[in-house]
Amino acid sequence: MSNSRQPRLTRSVEDYLKAIYTLTEREESASTSALAENLDVQPASVTGMVKRLAECGYLEHLRYHGVRLTEAGSREALRIIRRHRILETYLHLHLGYSWEEVHQEAERLEHAASDALIDRMAAILEHPSHDPHGAPIPTPSGEIEVSHFVTLNEVAPGVPVQIRAVQDEDPVRLRYLETLGLVPGVRITVQEREPFDGPTTVSVGIRGDEEVIGSDLADGIFVVPAPAR
């Protein structure tokens, strides 16, 4: 991963690299419109930044499809993501922040924290593998666990699964998920799903409490097959 002697990227460049990495985790490329929506900027601004990042060797264009990161771009994106997720974990475990608060706070801090500070935090945390929302934390060398999860919307009724991670951008959503017991590590089973993007009924945890959640919420819950009991 990049060392401390390399010049720091601007906040804007870091945000773009992280956004492109996130958008291309499940798709081959990221479109201009998707980037504009993710970063809450105008498409014209995206076009200019994409050109700049391509000239710097951080990304490449896929004709008619959008952009994807080069090896150098992925390396920088993972460094930023590591910073963010270590900060989230430290804030949660050592400073008493709730899991719905840490994302926004880490967004502000990730651009100022040095890699040396992040490494010290990681050591105090005994080198965690996942952040409070279940997302894998890249190693200092830029390696990251390959995710094989699917969204709750993709799970067939009757199949027991375990929540691996949840989307962390919206604190209100996170607070609501916590009230329902839908947090990483919990075992759930889809009982019923209404057609045409209707709500999904799930049983939660050992007690099997039933909860009904909308399609949009289910799309931000990432699951893996439940371990055998």
C-alpha cells in the first residue's frame, strides 16, 4: 500500500476513488450518472474529474460502459477504505460512538488521518478484520476479503442465512435496523416475500421474531449461508 512519503491526494480525489471502488464491487464499471448520484454532484463535474483521474493513471474508460480503477487506483482506494473502516471501529469500540454515528464521523476524519495514525489505531484494536457494520477492512498491504454475499432480496423463502454486513451511509436506517435486531452476525430466515418489489417477512434470531421490511431496506442487508447449528 502507498507509503507516507507519497503526496496525499485531495479530498475530492479520495472521494471519487472510494466511490468508484464501491460502485464496481458488484459491477464491472461505474457510470457517470451513478457516480454523480453517489457523490451528490453534477454529471459535468464527474466528467471533468474522470478525465483528470484517467490522466493520472488511476482509472480507465470502458467504451459505452463507464470507468473502472486501474491497479494504482485500486491501491489508493483500498488505502482510503482502510482508513475509514479503522476509524469507524476505533470510534465505536474506544470512544463510545454508536454504530449509526461512526460513518459520518469517519467521513470527516478519513481525509486528515495519516496512515501512521491509522496503523497505531489498528494495533490498539488488535487488527480487526471487519468494521462495526460488517464490512471487511483492507490490510496495510492492500489485501481485502473477497465478499461472496448476496442481498436479502436475493434469498429464497425458507433458506436460513446470516447477516454479514449492512449499508452504513444512513444513520436513521442503521438505527431502525438495530431496533429490529437486523445486525451483522444474526441468523434470519425469509418467511414470505410479496411480489412486485413488495415487503419481505423474516424471522430474526433464536427467538424467531417476525419482522416485515421493505424491498429497499432488504437490498442493503448482505447475507451469507447460515452456519450449521
